[in-house]
Amino acid sequence: MNKLLENINNLSNDSTKNIGFGKSTSSKNSRKILLFQELRNQDNQYLEYIDGLIYKDIEFDQLNEINLNDHLNGIIFPDKMIKVDLVESNGFDFVVLHDLNVSSAYLVSEKLTTGFYVEENLDDDTAEILNNISTSFVLINLNNNPKYEKLSGIFDLVKIISKLEKYIFIKLNYLPDPKILSLLHSCGVVAIILDSSVVNESIFKLFDKHLRDIKTDNKNNPLFYPNISESINLVDIDDED
């Protein structure tokens, strides 16, 4: 299973997992929603508080300059000059697509998990297309920047989620109340992206704490479960070993 999908799968795994050299820890101490940092090359990395990094504005000749770490590593909006095999060979785990002029080979990569970027309400035709191409997640970053403390913001989000059979990532530029993060979890959000250019280290630290404190009782179980069994990026869970 791809590294990103394995991490998403572990969000709902309450069993004790082995980590490292025979050590073990309970997943109850982990984040209930994955946390990603979107950054440019020169940004500080807050690795202590996040699950992964998403690189933005990367040119094709810069890939070899990026020193990837043990976290999840992805590219948002890969330049159309970047060939898929170059991204794969440099060890990236996933890409977020938006420009329809990029290579469709991203959809058939055996090494990369692919997602699609959504910035406005989806019409039914576009939603159907997304459900029928081999992307595993959708990253939602609405132009109207809804505040999810208001019911209107939740309606804007769920209006999109309810049309999709994909994992849901969202992008935020502020720190919601912990109860709102629990609500987003119950709506099916599995990952949150924070942009380094608008969020500082203290916010990453607070997000980390709040995402670990989310209660996962029956009331807060996700309302939406993606049906991505036909995704070419997935293998049978029985084959995880």
C-alpha cells in the first residue's frame, strides 16, 4: 500500500502498532486527522508537529535539490514540464493535480497517490468525472474561505463532500476551535494543509495538540466513507505484509 494511503488507513486503526526496533505505541496518541505543511524551498519545516510536507512552485530542475525526510512528501500543482518518472524516482509519495494540461500518466502511476484540487463548488458532471478517474483524494480550498464555525461554512464543505467517493483533504489559514476540528473529522476530513506563508510555528503546535485530542466516539465517526476500491493506487489490504 502507498505510504500516504497507509497513513490514512491508520487513522481509524485503534490497535497498538509496532514502531521502529520492536518498540510499540498506541495509535490513540496519534493525530486523528493528518497534518501537512505546504511550503516553498526556503520555508522553515515544522517536522515535530506534522505528518508530511507538500512542496509548491517546484520547477522540474529543482526536484534533485530537495532533501526528502521520513515524513510523507508531496507536490502540489506539479509543473507540466515535470515528467512522472522524475517525481517517482525522487521519492515523492503523492501529487495534487489542478492544471488539466499536466500528463495524464500521473493517474496510472504505481508509486504515487494522486489527488485533485477543488476551489469552488463542484457541479455534478465534474464530481462524476472525479469519482471515475483514479485519484484517491480531493483537496478542498474554497475561494470564499468559509469559516467552519458557521453552519454556512459546513454546508459549503459538505455540499462537495457528499458528491465524492474520495478521501477529503482541506486547506485552512486559521486555527478553528477544537470542537470544530472534531466536527470536520465527523464530516470525513482526513487531512488538513497549512500554508507556511500564513501560519507560524505556534499555530502548527496548537493544531498538533488539538488533532491528537479529537474524540473518536460513535458520535464523531466520519459520516462519509470513500469508495475507492477500484483505485489503481491501492492493493488488497490482506497483502500489506
